[in-house]
Amino acid sequence: MVNYLKIISDSEKISDGMKALVSEEMHHGIEVSNLAVKIARELGEKDEFCDRIAIAGVVHDIGKMELTRHLFSKNTDTLVIEHIKYVRFHTEYSYKILMQAGYPEDIAKAVYYHHENYDGSGYPDNLRGDNIPWMARIIRACDVFAALTSDRSYRKAFDTKTAIDIMIDEVADYDMRVFLAFQRIFHRENGFDREMLRNSVNELQSRQLELFIKEAGH
């Protein structure tokens, strides 16, 4: 099991209070990355694409490091209001961080658009259908599943079957090719190995975690 807290424990630039939050974002990124690669392979994508979506999956929420620094410094009484006000900016922050760090533009755009919904109801630009980058459409489904099956401050994690049922109820949000591939994998494997998704980290993915430490420590 990967100890994400240990990865950042020696960083003197990150406050002790923020370390758990940064650890959780790393954890989430790895889970989305591993699930995105599974779906990409199911869809017949080549190794190069799978490597790129693995990177995009890890860093898809990197902009939340800037939000976390901002919100963590606020009075706790305003935290929820501030979070609601600023959270949608994280895709823009993520895009800027990745471009400044020299990431390929297709990866940065996949990250920027990963909250777009296939029916046009998402953000930041209300893109619809095939106007949404292909990589972003895959990450979208993975991000939702990982979020639903994780504990949040306002609710406990849903079990995997309930999470799938929720996604089915909101199926208009997803590219049907992606969602059907997701469903095929889920049923073929009789559910997902959550420990593998959360803790299987290869060298390519591990290198991306350095960006979390850098951004959280600014």
C-alpha cells in the first residue's frame, strides 16, 4: 500500500495541516489514472495514448493545490462558502500549472475539460459531445466513480454498486462509448479492485506526484 503521507512528510514547505489534504489529492489522482488506463485499453487505445492519459489522470486536479492553500488560510466559518465559490476555478488553475510546467497541451486540455458533460451541462465551457477532448471524456467517468466511492466531509463513500447506479441515473453526462467500456470492465472483473486502483503506482505516475509537492509548497 502506498503511503502518500510519507511521500510528503519530509517537505518543510507544506504545513502539517495541509499534508493530509495533499495526500488525499495524490491518492485520488492515482485512482483516476489507473481506472482511465483500464478504460483506454478496453477501448483499444495504443500504449502512447495510455501513457498520456495515465499522466493526465494523476494531475487532473492539480489546480486544487492552489485552492487548498487559499481555503486553508481562511477562517473555518467561511470555508464552505469559499469552497463553493472557487472550486470551479480548479480546472483553469490546473491548465495553467501544467502548461507552465511544460506538459503537452493535449494533456493540459484533457485536464481543463474533465468536468464537461457529454450533454453540454458541465464546465468550464459547456462543451457538448465530441467537442469535448476524447481524453477528457474518459477521465470524466473515472473521476466521478472515484469521487462517489470515496469519503467526503459531507458524506461517507458509496459502495461500488450504488456508485454505478448513480452514474447510470446520470448517464447523459458521459460519452456512451466510455460508459459502456467502464461497465464491461466492471462486470467482467466482478467489480473493481479498489486497493489496486488506489495503490498501484508505476514510475511514470510516481514522477507526476512531485508536482503536487511543488504546488502545495508555494
